[in-house]
Amino acid sequence: MDDYMSKEEYREMRNAVLRGILTSAALILFTIFIVYVVL
């Protein structure tokens, strides 16, 4: 169980997931902002 995933790998994966979520949220907010301004 220990060598299945090291802490570094887990941390990198978690950071990648968080970055992806933040990017998605930013894109959604940006799209809503553009639609709100245009319409």
C-alpha cells in the first residue's frame, strides 16, 4: 500500500486536479461575463 502512490505523486495529481477545476471555473465565469456584457 505504501509504494502504490508516494506522497509526491499524490500531491502532484491533486495539484493538477485543482488547477483543472480552477481553469474550468475561470472559463465558465468568463463565458458568463461575456454573455452578460453582450446581451
